[in-house]
Amino acid sequence: MAIETLYDKDGSLNPLSGKTVAVLGYGSQGHAHAQNLRDSGVTVIVANRKDSANGKLAIEHGFDPLPVGDAVQQADLIVIALPDEVQPEVYAKDIAPNLKAGKTMVFTHGFNIHFKTIDPPSEVNVIMVAPKGPGHTVRWEYERGGGVPCLMAIHQDAAGDARDLALAYAIGVGGGKGGTLVTTFKDECETDLFGEQVVLCGGLSESIKKGFEVLTEAGYPPELAYFEVCHELELIINLIKRGGLDYMRYSISNTAEFGDYYTGPKICNDDTKKRMEAALKHIQDGSFAKAFRDDYANGFKWFKQQRAENAGHAVESVGKELRAMMPWLDPVEM
Ligand code: NDP
Ligand code: MG
């Protein structure tokens, strides 16, 4: 691989011995980091509200959630596992006043450091260990004896130990098994935002919706439309995940593969690529981050409206009915 990739053999947990790690937030990432590190033998404390669902889960898992300020005071490493939009205010109120030389801030996404909405003092280390998977996979893979690949980056090395600490941390959460790729806050942040907006979440959701609309508006039953543009995605993704586009195309019929080459480039074409480039610019120049922050300051008014409108789309109602007929999918109701 061209990018520097580190494994268990390249480091150890020693840099964390005698240190206390405070995980702020016990949500998707927080619960996985806290438990994996603890199971790796690291001293871990957790900060969270006690009476929320996540707080109760932390207690159930044997932690005693503290207020953020107390946890930061007691800790050597402070892991920011809070939603990106709330990090700046929690930082200003409860983290910054309790920081001092020798402490290390650990981020799991580069957003606030890269876009400078958090600007830590120069005497603290600022590192990132970002598992490339949802928190539940990070935990589940670790329990299975493996580990999700991580991205690791150093923003500030105040004491000369930032890289050793970052690698030890990555090993502690399981990233030494899957491999830890060394990168920068900028590259992690911008590629992450691009991927989720353009392909994984935004691009995919809109493809599903538009495909569903075209079929149903042409008079086809919504049930069939759902099967064809949504349900079967999982089968395709599993093939791609295991062997790339090549293996997916090997497994599907010749008719499907022919149609892939014949029609795919008509749907996603050079014009689409130009719009993807524009989306990347919008991320790079900070416009996306500003839009996100401005809407948060406005009570996430636009965000909540989108969420409600999307929940009302016909693909969602028919999907719910069909999934109920397939209990092996372990359907989840929102
Ligand atoms: P979640 O929304 O799952 O969890 C957030 C946690 O923060 C909860 O425990 C919540 O507590 C707590 N919290 C929320 N608001 C406040 C507040 N005002 N003060 C104190 N605590 C608060 O977050 P994620 O795990 O999804 O995201 C955390 C970080 O991880 C982000 O930087 C994200 O980009 C990054 N990340 C997330 C991934 C994912 O798979 N979700 C993947 C890789 C990185 P409570 O329950 O009490 O409200
Ligand atoms: Mg992401």
C-alpha cells in the first residue's frame, strides 16, 4: 500500500500505561472506544448524562458517568465522542477550562479541528483515531478478536509523544488488527464528508428515491419497485464488499452486467462528475461546514424539515410493510 499503514507489531499499549482515558459521550463511537480500550487493559472513565439512554447503557456496562468537566480534569487523554455540532460549545464550556500541558485531545473525526471551530491551546497534543466503521461494528469486530481499520493523524504534537499515543490508542480500540492508516485531519475530514454526501448516503438515498419514483410513476406496483431499487441493494453491496465491482459483475447475470455498462454511464455521467467536483469544492472551501453550523444555530430547522419530508416518502411506507414480511432481515422500526 502507498499509504503508511501500522499494525499491532509496530507499536504497543505501553504509552497508555498509568494514564487515564476519558471518553466524552457514550453514543455510537463512545461506547465502542470505551469498552474496547477497557478490555485492552487501559484505565477508562466515561462522561455522559446519567439519565439518558446512553448514560444508562454506560452504567449497565460498568462505568460511572461523570460530568464532562470532572472527566477532563481527571484524564490524560480526552476523547471527544460527542456529535460534531455540539463539540464547540462543550469544548468552550467544560473542556477548555480543564485542559493543561501534557493532556491529549483525541478526535474520531477531523471536522472541528480542520474547520477551526475548536482551536486547542498549543501545549496539548491533538490527535485523531477514526475507525472506518460505525461504532457497533467497532465493538463487534473487537469482540470477535479483530478490529476495524482506523485512520490516524496528528494535528499538534506538544510533548513529542503524540504519535506513540495515537498508535497505542489505535491498537487499544482494535485498529492494529485491521490496520491503521496514517493521514492528516484535512484528508480524513474532506474525504469523509465527500464520501457520505456524494456516494454513500446522499448519492445512494437519492438514487433509490428517484428510481422508485420513475417506476411507480410509470404505473408499476410500489412493492416491485421497492424490491428492485432498494431491497436487492444489500445483495449487490455484499458482493462488492467481498470482491469489488469485478466480483459483483461476475456474480450477476450477463444481462445485468451488459445493462450495467450500457445504461450506468448514461445515468452517472461526466455531468454528474462535474457536480461531484462542485460538491468537493463546497466541502474544501468550508461552505458545507458553515451551512451545517448555521442550521444548528437555527435549531436545525432545515435539517429537521428534511428528515420529516424524507420519512414521508412512499419508498419508506412500502418498505416498512415488505420488511415486516421478511423477519430474517431483523427489521427495525423508527
Ligand atoms: P452519537 O450521537 O451516537 O453520541 C453522542 C454522545 O454525546 C451521546 O452519548 C450523547 O449523550 C452525548 N451528547 C450529546 N450532546 C451532548 C451535550 N450537549 N453535552 C454532553 N454530551 C452530549 O455520536 P457519534 O458516536 O455518532 O459521533 C461522535 C463522533 O464520532 C463525531 O465526531 C462523529 O463524526 C464521529 N464518528 C462517528 C461515526 C459513527 O459511526 N457514528 C463513525 C466515525 C466517526 P446523551 O445520550 O446523553 O444525549
Ligand atoms: Mg463519515
